[in-house]
Amino acid sequence: MREPIRWVQTNLRQTDASLDPSRLVSQLADMKANVLLQGMGGIVAYYPTKVEFHYPSPDLPPGRDMFGDVLRQAHAHHIRVVGRFDFSKTQKAVFDAHPEWFFRQANGQPVIYNGLYSTCINGGYYRVQAMKILTEALEKYDVDGLFFNMFGNQSRDYSGRPVGLCHCDVCKRLYREQFHKEIPDTPDDDYRRFMFRSSREVAAAIGALIRARRPQAGYFNYIQESTDGIMSESNTAIDRPLPLWPYSASDNVNRARNSEPGKMAVNLNMQFVDFWWRFATVPRQEIALRSWQNLAHGGALTFEVNGTLDLQDRQALEEAKPIFQWAAANQQYYVGESSAARVLLLGAPAGTGRTYDQNSYRGMFRLLSEEHVPFAVSDNLDWMGKRSFDVVIATDWAPAALRSYAEAGGKVLIASAVPPEFDVAPVERTERDIKGYIRVRDHAAFPSLRDTDLLLLNGPFTTVKSSAVPTLTLIPPSMIGPPEFIHIDMHDTDTPALVSASIGKGTVIWIPWNLGALYYRLSLPAHAGLFRDLFDRLDPARQIRTDAHPLIEMSLMHQGSRTLLHLINLTGHSETGYFPPVPMQAIHIRIAGDFHSAKTVRSPGTLPLEAASGYTAFTIPKLEDYELVVLN
Ligand SMILES: [Zn+2]
């Protein structure tokens, strides 16, 4: 949290145990990385180990200690080393000696993948043996941190084959004790709670061990509890539904930094396309985009490869390297940042076991970004009321806590057919899938919809009662064919498609349909216009006013007494491609507040300022991939 982080992960193979430590460290030093995450132990050890059931790589040359050599040389170059462990699988010899430590499918069979046997998070390998392995590692090496992969029983193997839930004796007994029933065939809410609890117990035990043996070392895995950092990945997989999510790194880092502000966000920038093609890299501009997004939201700069840095496709590395070098040269700006955003977008309902509509969330994320509204994402409701916001936005999930927030004077925008967990308007019913329209009844209320009387409506819709004269109303489905009959039976209703309520000193606007999900899928300007007009009603004094292109992403951050405005050019993204961004010129910006100086860092320059009724105005002469404006 006190130093800028430039983090490289080498996902070493067992054959890399013979790598040349000085070559790897000189490559990292040349790149200006200051953290190396590399394989240490678990499935194979990269150092001589004396612990039973822990095996050095067969490719570790006799008498060599590759991990120790890398650690020593990295430290000599002021590069921190985080050791990677994976306890989710191990060798047959361990299974033969302790079959009770292992994952059992419903039919009693173990899970075997490329000769390795899957362990169970509740078994003795994780609970006892792993602690012995880690104790040796922590006593032997002055590591700066430990990272754990695959924490918790996976229900699919790397090839995507479903293996179901673990039915080992320990799981069966614990599940019966805790839930008074048998383990289900597919995970339900109770089973998810069981796995959550199981993985958190092991996470806490490992955390306690690390803190006792190496109090200065960081603790990382993909779990938020007990750890020192919030890990996530920006990655791809070929069977994911389109569209791609070009805001992946912003989403992960914004959410992590604003959900757990006391922890650093380490969003790994994964170079490969999918598990089957770990040596093929994603487009190099995708690597660049994620890098700038990691930095712009106050996270660590990261880069991940499989194997060593001697790659068979070097495009991603060659893209990342100059960005790391540039970030090192300007590192005073990439530490101690916190969000200056005055708008909060609620993320996932963390820890509730409830699923949520990601499309609604992502559509709202895009709307805010394209409107250049700085916003913080948080999953953590403990935030409410502790940091002030001008507007809180909920998509899909509007928790009861928003009521007291509104009562105290807060402004809330809800865009979801799911009724809020507090009374905004009397709810009659929710239709699951409607193919109708929304009628604009009052054009004066929606200046962006001057040329639009009808908005497309698809998906769920909740009918509410309201005594106010509605400004937007529902048009139910009508005939769609043949063309001679199109909508000739269309009829208007008085059913409101928007309700507004005063709660205490505050205001709640509820759009009882999934505006965000529609925008995510269709990108219709009418939906964006509706959002813009409603947002302006709630927050007429925006933090940023600009003529920037919608695909210029901006983040506004505090850093000590400075304010930092980051601009990222997303115009290179189209369909499944990431190309060099289209350069932009003369971006006019007004930022709320009085600033006496502004300078650009990526294209070094000083910007003339003009004070304009509570705002400071300036022009950014040009934007290529990224720009940082430092305001004092
Ligand atoms: Zn089990």
C-alpha cells in the first residue's frame, strides 16, 4: 500500500526448475518489475524439500535450489518474490498412503488429471500436510509473500470435465453435522455456504501461519477474507458469451479498491487465450488496455505468462515491457491513490449466496463510463454512510440499507425489475419477459429523447402503483406481422415505467425494468439518453463535464493533496479485436473544484487553466493510448 507495484507472474512448469536464475532476474530488472510471483511448491517444489509427501520437480538439477537462487538474486535487484503454491492436486504416492485426504466423486472414484489426484479442502492434505510444507518453506526462505492457486474444491477439471461435488468421508460427515442432510448432486445455497466456510477456514489457518513465521510477508489467493490483497484476473476463454468485456481490469480493480480500501488490488493481466492455448497470446493492445486500467483505478500493474519470460509468442511481453518501464519512470503517481468519485455503483451482493444479473450491472458500468461520470464500485455495504456520495446506483439488487441512506438525504437510482428490499412504490406483479415499448409522455422531462417517443422494452417488467402523473408508461406487446398488421392494435396504458419517491430527506428513482441489461446487449442511444436525463436530475453538478468521445474512459483519483485524472483511449476495441486506439485531439474538460496547476505526464506538458463557476477548465491537446493529468 506504500509503494508502487509492478508485478510479473511466471506460471512455471516443472521443466522450468532448471531455468537460469540470473537470466530471469535480469529480464525482470530490465522490464522494471519489482515483484515476481513464481512457482514455489505444492504440486512440485522448485527447491530441495525434506517434508514428507512434497516432491521437488524431477527437472530440478541435483544440488540446485532454483527458488532460493532466484529469491537471492531478485532481492539483490530490489525485486520482491511471492511464492506460488497449489495444494489442490498431488501425486499418486500420496493418494496410496492417505486416500482419505482426497476428493471423491459421487461414485467414490478419485479425480485424476494428467496423473495428479485432486485433494479435498476438508481433508488432511490441506488441513495438516500443507501446513508442514508451508512451515518448511517459510523457515527456509525470506519470501515477501505467498500466493495460492485453486483454493477450494473445483467442480470441473482443466479440460472442463464436470467432476461434481466431493463425497469424501470428511465432507459427508461435516455436511451432515452442519446441514442435517446428505451432499446434493449439484451445488445449492447450503452447499455453497459449506464450501465458502471450508475454504475460509483453511485460508484463515494459512494466514495465521504466514503471520507467525514471516510477519512482513503478504498473503494472497482469490479469497478476500484473511488475505492482504484482492486478487483477480483479466482473462479470456473461447466459450464465453460475447460481447467481450473491455472494462474487465477497471471493473476488477475499481471494485476491489472500493470494497476493501485497506487492501491492494492485484488484477492479473493474463497473456494467454484459453487453457488449451497457454502459449498463444491475446491481442497486444488488450494487454496494454488492461495495464492502463489497472493503473488508472489505483491497482498494481501486472503481467502474467506461462513458463519463463522466454516465450514462443513474444507480442504480449513486448507490449507490457515499455508500459512497465514507463510506469517505473513515473512511479510517484502510482501509489497511494484512492477514488475521488462521488457516485457509487453497487456490485455483487457479496456473501449472500444470491446470484445477480451481471448484464444489468455491466450496462450501467458502460453508461457511467461513456458519460464520463467518475464512479466507485463496491460490493461492501459497510461503506454506506461512511463515505459521502452524491448518487448511489443499484442494478438488479437494491438492499434495505439504501432506505436509511435515502432517509438521511441520499439520492438513489435503481434500474431493475427486481423490487427493492424496501418500499418505493406498491408492487403489483413482475412479468418475466415482455416485448413491448416505453412511451415518453413528457418530453420536457427528457431533453435527450427529443426525437424519440418510444423506447424498446424487453425482459422483465414490474408493475407498480403510483398516484403521480407518469412521465414514462408501458406499452404492452401488440401484433408484429404481417407488415399490414404491425402494431395496429398497439395501445397505451397508464402503467408507470418510472417511479420517484421522497424517502426522508432523500430521493429514490426506480426504473422497474432492466435498463442496464438492455444497454449492455443493444447499446441503444435512447436508453443512454434516458439514463443521462435521469442522472442529471439526481446530480445536476457533475464532477466532470467534457466533450470527450464516449470511448475515452476516465477515472478521478485522490493522491495525497493531488487530484489525478486518468484517461484511457478504448477506441481500438471493436467486436473481438483490439487494435491501436484512434488518436484524439483537443479534449475539453471541466472538473469541479479550484485547481491552480495541471500537467500531463504521458505527453509531458503544462495545461493553461481557466476558472469557470466552480469548475476548472482545460484542454488536453492530444490523447493516444493513455494520459495522466496531475491537478494541484
Ligand atoms: Zn471432501
